[in-house]
Amino acid sequence: MNRPRRLICAVLLFAFVAVVPAFAQTPTTVILVRHAERAGEPNERDPELSEAGKARAQTLAHVLGEINVTTIYATPFLRTEHTAQPLADLLGIEVTTTPVGGSHVQELAETLKSDHQGEVVVVVGHSNTIPPIVNALGAGPFENLTEQEYDDLFVVTLTADGRATVLRLRYGTPTP
């Protein structure tokens, strides 16, 4: 092999070795929120969002609308679906329905780790499902949210080497 060819091969090999690990190291970002404020009676099983909840759902779409979200998961309840829908509409993607509680928390965490590497994913759940999912991703421990907390936004970063970090933020109108 002549010298120019060896040089080109060496440069290409160096570029491959330098660039491929960078792509393999792209972290996965999982953003988890509780559904927005609900309407109806406290014991109502599947209520709609209140006016404040609809406003919070719009705020969520505004906050997350430009961060390249690829997938949105929500539980099969109106309040979670309607919290996720403005963002889904803005991005032109479908909301994926995920079951609630029990072994489904661990299953969703495993899916987020294995099927969404390098992506940005949003999960809309409940006061008693969002913290367990954060914990199952390895970024806890967190206790369940109170019934009055609607403004929490958890950003979990999963690295290629299995580490998880969490940033707990607030969005929209503060809840008491």
C-alpha cells in the first residue's frame, strides 16, 4: 500500500474510532411529570383536566416542545392523556399508552433503558407512579408525590455505562 493510501486509511480509522464512541455514549433523557390538575370529584376514577390543568398541559408543551422528544408515554386515563396531548400535537407524534402500577413500573423502566437509547422520552403518570419509575431507573430514592403536587418535572439522564442522575424541577403555576 502506498503512503497516501495508508495516510487516508489511518485518518479514516482515527475518525471512526473517535466518532463511533461519541454516538454510543449519547445519553437517554427521560422526563417524567404527573398529570395536570384534575376536574371533578376527588373520588372520580377518570376525570378530565380542570381549566388550570389544561393551562398546565399547554405549558408543558411550551417547555418541552423544542427538545427533540421522540416518544411520549401516558397511562390510560383522560387526565394523563390530556396532559400529554398538547405536546404530542405540537410534535406530530402519537402518545403511547402504558399500563399503571405493579410490575408495569419496572417493565416501563426497562423499556426506557433498552428501547430508547440516546432519545428524549416523556412519561406522564400519577403521584404514585412517577417516583417509583424514577427509582426504577436508578435515580432515586423518591417518595410518592402528594395529591396537591402538579408542578414537578423530573429529568432523568441515563448514561451508556448504566449511571442515572436526576434533576427535579418545577414548571407552570406553582402548586400549594
